[in-house]
Amino acid sequence: MGVAAVSSLLLKWRKEVPKRPFNVFFMDGFKQGTGVLLQHFANLFFSIIAGNKQGSDPCAWYLGTLFIDSLVGTFVCYLLTKLHGYIVQRCEPRLSLLKFGEYGNPPSCKPFTLQLFVWYVYILLSRLVVYPLLFLLGTPLTALFSFLLKPLANYHNLKIFIVVFLVPFIVNVSIFWVQDSFIKMSDRRSKAASRHTNPSPTMPDDADDSSLPPLLDSSQRLSGLSSEMQEQKDRHSESSEKLLFPQPSNSLKNIDDDIFDLSV
């Protein structure tokens, strides 16, 4: 399950633009992976206690916890992350080490460790919303998932495989993609950092379009081509006329003048 989730993140990383450096991607992925393990074991612990207390199937409670956690818990983490980013931005540069997805240039362990700890805190805080909601919706959720798992009552191993492996695999892969989008460096800051570290060798970002040579459109190019062809045609016509009707030379003209004087 973990290998498949990491593979899905690798696929997402290969397709993203601009692409994060691999060490930054690894830090973001480690933050997510250990966070998912933390909430996974917390959900298992809670499902055992709550399921036994309610006298219901722990598997049904675990599925209810998983789905509520995927929807509500991820949304709460998203809100906490956005609030975190707002506070860090307001308190710059004192809290610059806590900018999610930014670990320095080159990346260092100190901002990564601080951000990892903060992410763990946000995951545990989201449990304060998820677990009371599960207690409020405990009866309908237990009835729903108990009904869905009823056909597997005589197939205990298959039931455990579906509840503990298959369903968490599908849900966690989806959650990995969603969480990676808001715990990494924002696309705007990532593009700015990319331009700062890899400036364009041909043209600066603030180049003025007026300094560029104007480009001729298709009609202008066709007009220029037609004018050139007409000039070539005129020159060809003049050459033909000179060949057909040559001008008399000066020597012939002088002879004609002498003959005219003698006759007179």
C-alpha cells in the first residue's frame, strides 16, 4: 500500500510544472507518508476503543473513521494549512522557516523538522473534529458499514484484507494527491523561485515588448512579395524593348549630318 501511494506521488511529481527538485519532493513526501501513518494508527486505536464501547463491529467503526477522516480530516488540515500560511506571511521574516514546502537553498534539516512537527500537530488537531463527529454519527455509520460488511461475515480473512488493506489503499492514494497539492510550495512561489535560480539566457523576464523588432503579418509579406515581382517584371520589359528597338549610335548620326550638308 505504501509503495503504491509513493508511486502515485512520483507520477504526479513527473507531470508537474514547474517540477520540484527531488530532495524537496522527498521531504514533502516524507512529511505526508509519516503523517498518514500517524493518523492510520490513531484511527485504529480509536476504532478499537469506540467499537468495543458501542458493542459494534470494530471493522465497521474503522471504515467509518476512515471515510470521515478522508473528507472532514483532510478539509480541516487544508484550513489549518491556509491559516498557517497566512500567519507566516504576516510574521515574515521571523517565521520564514515555517513556510510549507520551502526548506532553504540548498534545503536543510532545520526548516524541514519544524514543518514536520507542525504537520503532525495539525493532523492531531483534525482528530479533535473528526472523533466527536464520529460519536455523533456513530449509530448510522455503524449500521451502514455493518450492513455493507455483512456478506463477508463468514470470510474473516477476506474481510480483514478489504477493511485494512484494499479500502485504505484506494483512499490513501487519493488523499496523497490532494494533500500534496497544499503542503508543497505554491505554484506561484515555485515559478518565482525557478526563475530566480534558472534565469533565461536569452531574454530577461521584464523585457519590454517595444524593444523587439516588429513582426510582419501575412498580408504585409504578401504585399512586399507582389511589389518585388512587379519590379522584376518591369525590368524584364525594359530589357526586351532595348533588344527589339536599339537606339542609333553617335557615329551613324554624324554621317547623316554630313550627307545633309553636302546636299545643301
